Amino acid sequence: MDAVESPERRAAFEARIAAGEVIEPKDWMPEGYRRQLLRMMSQHAHSEVVGMLPEGNWITRAPTLRRKIGLLAKVQDEAGHGLYLYCAAESLGVSRDEMLDALHDGAARYASIFNYPTLSWADIGAIGWLVDGAAVVNQTLLAKCSFGPYARAMLRICREENFHRRQGYEIVATLARGTAAQRAMVQDAVNRWWWPTLMMFGPPDAESANSEALMRWRVKRQSNDAQRQWFINLTVPQANAIGIELPDPELEFDAESGNWKSGAVDWDEFRRVLRGDGPCNHERMAARRRAHEEGRWVRQAAQAFEARRRTRAPREISTTPRREPAHV
């Protein structure tokens, strides 16, 4: 892509965005647009990969074979989501190795929610219902973003995340109908995951450094606060339907606006976790670095196999019908 940026090119690009056109990797784009896309897509990919860790820890401890199979499939889906997103980001000229190095060196971020521990089986249900539910709100909008590879990756991801959300809600609802101990366990999980889930949408609009440009370029289609409110409005009736109490004493319905009003999020905690001081930051990154190093031989073997395949002459395909062996 020709990197020369002029007022005329910038104006033409902005006109394409305003007209709702889709931008493809070979199209000219401002460097700021490219940087924002790389930041968002790499963080999104890292979040999918790191997000496998808190749930993968429960595959062998899931209570039934059905639950084990469902959780195993979900973790596999998340690996695939990371792959789609790394591929989309690579279309802008940055290699996957570079993105992973930035993650392992601490230069790149991922969603703060994945730095919290999974203390019980109910946490798996809460993650599916709340965390994946929040992801669906965000990613449904990203499926309409202005950058083609990112939008197309979201189409399949959103379908799978919707299934994960329903799966999590079914776990939570089952526990909520269970014994007193099961109800207490799931209520405790929801209490711990509710506020970090609200933080997933990012800081308040007034404190968001990137939202204005992303909204103008139609990478984001709604602000952080608007998405957060949408999620709350969807989730409160779901909680009421199964008798789960959301841990917000200020939560109340405002008939005039049609919204559920909520209490203040602890943004100091959000910033602290992003800086690396969350409950599981060090544990998660140590696990990722270890897995990357232990998988090095697989990557090297795959590269060697591909190099050998490319250098070998194509094998001749015989057109002679294969003779069946005689029966003895």
C-alpha cells in the first residue's frame, strides 16, 4: 500500500467511510486507521487465546461427561477465534510472531476480565452467561465495522459466542434451581464476575482515548457506555427470570428512559488490572509463555514439513486403473 498521505487522499478515505463502504487491506488508508485496527484486532486475538486458560482449567473437573464435552468444544472455539483474528490482523502487514512477541513481552494488552480466577464450576456458567454475553454485544457491532477482514471474522465468531452465552446461561439456571449449596455457589460466582464484566466495554466515554476516532471511522458503531447499557438492559431480565440477584444495590429501572440504571464501576480496579496487578495477571502470562515455548517444536516441525513439500517435485498421478488383489 502506498503510504503517502495527502489531504486529498484523506478526504477521499473519509468520504468512503461516510458512504458506508468496506475498506480492504490493499486499499489506501490513513496510518492512524491502520494502527487502531492493529491494536484492536491483536488485543481481541490475545483475549481469545488468554481466555482459554481460566476455562481450560475446568475441563477435567466438569461435573458430567456432557459438561466436559461442551467445555472442551468451547475452549476449542476460542482457539479458532484467535486464529481468525490473527489472520485478519496479518492482512495489514504485521506477522503473528510479532503480535505474540508483544503479548509475551507485556507490550500488548488483552481483556482485563481474563485476569480473574475461576474458583468453582459455577464460574464457568457465569463466564458463559456474562462474559460471553458482553462479547456478543460488542462483536455483533464489530461485524458491521468498516474493515472487511475484521467484519467477516466476526460473522462466525458471533454465531459461536451466542452458543457459548446460551450454554453458560443454562449452567447458571440449572445451578439456580439446585440445592441450597448450588444456589449459593452460583450467586457467589455472579457476584464476583458482574463488575469485571461491565469493565470489559472499556472506560467511560469521557475517559476513552480512542473512541472518538474509532466511531468516526466506523470501526466502532456504539460508544463504550452505550454498549454497557445495552448489556445491562439485556441481562437484568435474564437474572430475574432465574432468581439470581445482581450485586448492585443501586440497580433500578428508569421508566422514562427505558433503561436499568446501575451503580458506579470501580475504574481504579480496572486500571490496576490493566497495569498488571490483577489477581491472575502473572499466572496467565506465565502459562502463555510456557505454552508458547513448549509448542515451539510443533511449529518448527510444521515449517520443516512445508519447506520440504515445496521443494519436492509433484508426484505423477497414474491414470491406470488400480487392480484388485486376487483372493486366495
